[in-house]
Amino acid sequence: MVGVARGVPVWLPPALLTLAVTLTGIGSAQLWRDELATWSAATRSPEELARLAGTIDAATGPYYLFMHVWVRLVGDSTIALRVPAAVAMTVAAGLLAVLGAWLVDRRAGLFAGLLFAVLPSTSRYGQEARPYALATALAVLTTLLLVAALRRPGWARWAGYAAAVAALGLTHLIALTLLVAHALVVLICWWRGPAVAGVAGPAGAQTGGPGTIAAAGGRDRRVWRWAVALVPAVLVVTPLLLLARAQRSEQLDWVNLTRPDDLSALPGGVAQSSVVGGLLVGVAALGAARLGRRAVLPLGAVLLPVLLLFGAGAVVPLWVPRYLVFVVPFACLLAGAALAWVPVPAALVVVVLAGLLGLPDQAALRRTHEWPRSAPVDYAGVARVIADGQRPGDAVVYSPRHSWLFLDLGIEYHLDDPPRDVLVTEDEVARGDLWAAECRQPAQCLTGTTRVWLVVAGRHAEPLAAVPGAKGDALRARFTVTQVWPRPGLTVALLTSR
């Protein structure tokens, strides 16, 4: 296969396979809670987005601005919202193949890209309207540009690297931990040369990357040129980092401090499949052993961000496995290096095996993006119930309101003309938040309402009894339940006045 395809660019097969896989069933699963936040933000004006960033989710603000422009151009359908992620994963696969060819050889790059394409995580985050796929592509791009600059130092190459690092930080702050691996390689390259740092490429190989290694005098300037290249990123990202830090307690109030078993669960978490994650780690370990010093960059790009986030997560709640999806391509690069040393048919068997082992997870994530997969949230089903029975003058009430399920956003996304949200005194856009403010005296706000659609999180035979506080008291005093429709993850009931 590899010999026959010499005339084909090494990036093309992985890119085409990734595009085909990520586009398959891209609109099947409903938007889940995080994607609903993206939709809510992307449909706001730039001024409203700036207000949102000042309140919550500043770290994702640049991505929301990008999605705002995208939505204005192509619309806000489920597929439209997810296409940028599919394209980003496609780019990541192609760039990964090129990086593998530069650092190891053509076969390693090709198999790394093909393996990356069939991972469940590539589909999962390539079919999600969130910034993780874009961060993954930028992580590979920055590393590729670093290798180019270290091989043939020049201000144009360092400028490209600087721009890519700034974009990476604006897309995903946690992904900047990748710079620790870059720093290690730069220092080794400066001290011992590109060959020892593992960025010189295979001896005598035609990698298609930058050709000549710079002379010793050029190496002396690498460290400070790399440091200068980070200045734009520092200037751009620091205000965002400070703002995001101030919002951490509200943004990550659901995250726990790290525990030792979090590390053992990470491969399955980032690969979106325990068995595929285990296979990837095993093959990557073989590749690292075979590469020797050439494993410094990809191995550092996997281990250092993981260890840094794990250590920080022991002090501050930050550990979320999907935040580390950007390290997956580098694990695939190590695995591709291992596959490059075995016969082509055997290497293809491993790639196919990874794809087959991941099929159950591939099918599950196309049913729902919620976790666990057995607990979907059927916003569309509830919206259909309301649409079928809605009358003029109807109202809707959500419980709970301040929830990461975003009940109101989920129903409003699927309804062209939703019922009046009767308890809202200030919507989320006006508040510059992801949640609306509700009436403090719900009994008064319900005056004059004769029919209410009550949407409650979870399955409840008696949904009125599940509404707590003054809101529940007001509803129970004025309304009776006419009919209840249980749906996965939600319950909707029609209430009529007594």
C-alpha cells in the first residue's frame, strides 16, 4: 500500500478517511448541553458576547466569536454547528501525517494519521460544536511549525509559529501546556543539536519537510528566538487567562480534585473507548521504545500536559479528560512509529482492529453525546410534545432553571415559536450569562396564566412534586396535572389552572 502510494501526498489518505468518518452521522445525535451553550453564545451579537465573556466562559469567548461569524454565514442547524469541528479534525489528521513523516518516516506518518482517523474520540470531538477539535488541529500545527523553525531557523518560520501558538491559547487555554514539551525540545536542540532533540528527521530519509539542518551558530539563537515567538501569545492570552481564572469557581464548580485512578482512566476518557485507549497506549509505548531520542517531542507532548494538568488538578479543580484531547495525535504518532517497523499488512490489521474495537462507541456517540451513553437527554422529544399541543397564550416553566442541562436552551433550540417563559424577568442575553433570572415571587408572575408546560429534569411520575421552593408551591396551588409525557432524561407535563 505504502509503496504503491508514493505519488500520493502522505496527508491525503488520513485526511480523507477522517473527513468521511466524522461526517458520517454528524447530525444524528442531538446537541448536548455544552453545544447548547455554544448555540446560545453564537447567536448573540459581538457586544453581547463581550458581556457574556465578562460574566462566565471567557476562556471559550474567542471560539464563540468564531462560531458567531460561522452561524451568520451558514445557519445554526445541528450539522452546520458541527462542521467546523469535522474540518478541524480532518486538518489535524493531515498535519499529523506530515509531522510523522518529518520526525520518523512516511510510513509512520501515514499509519499515525490513519489510526487517528478511526479513534472514537476523533468522531466524538469532530462532531461537537465545541473548541476541542480546533485545539487539536492547532496543537499539531504549532508542533509542526516548531520543527520547521528548529530545522531551518528564520523569522518567517518563527512568526508562523508565534501566530499558531497565540491561536492555540485563544482556542483552549489548557492546550498551552503543550509549550512545556516544546520548551524541552528547544533546550535540547540548543544544547545538543536537532539530532539529539529528535527533530532532525530520519537519517537520509526524504521526509518532505525542511531540508537542511542549521549550523551550530543557528542553534545558539534558537532559545531566544523561541522565547520571542511566545511574546505575542503572552500578550494576547494573558488578559483572557486572568479573566478565566476569576470565573473558575462558577465555570468548574462540578469538577473534583484529582485522584490517582484518574490517570488510569485517562486513556479511555480521551479515546472515548477504554479498549481502544488501552490499545493505543500499548502500541504507543512500543513506538516510544523503538524511536529512542526521536520520541522526545511526541512523548513529551503526551506526558507533560497530562502530568501538569494532573498536578494542578490536585490543588485546583481542573481535571477534565476532554481538556486533554489535544495530546491524542501525539500518542498516535508514537503508535504510527511502532507500526512503521512491522510489515504493512500487519500495520493495517492494527488500524482496522482499532476501528472495529471502537465500533460500539462510535455507534453510541452518534445516538447521544451525553455521558453515560445510557442516559440521553431528549430535548427534541419534549419540544415535539409541546409543539403538538401548544395553544396561543400557553406558558412554559423549567425546573431547575440554573442547571448545566440548560433546559430552556434545549427546548428553545428545537421550537420555532416556544411558549412564553412566564417566570423569566431577565433573559440570559440581557444578563450577559448562560442562565436567565426568574421571578422572585412566582405566584404573582403566574397570575392570568391558564396553561403551563412544565419541563423537569429527570423522569418523574409526579413532576409537580419534583419542583422545589416557592416555584413549586405556586404551581401546586394554582394548577393540576392534565397529562405527563416522560422522555429520556426529561419529563414534560401539561398543567391547567384549577
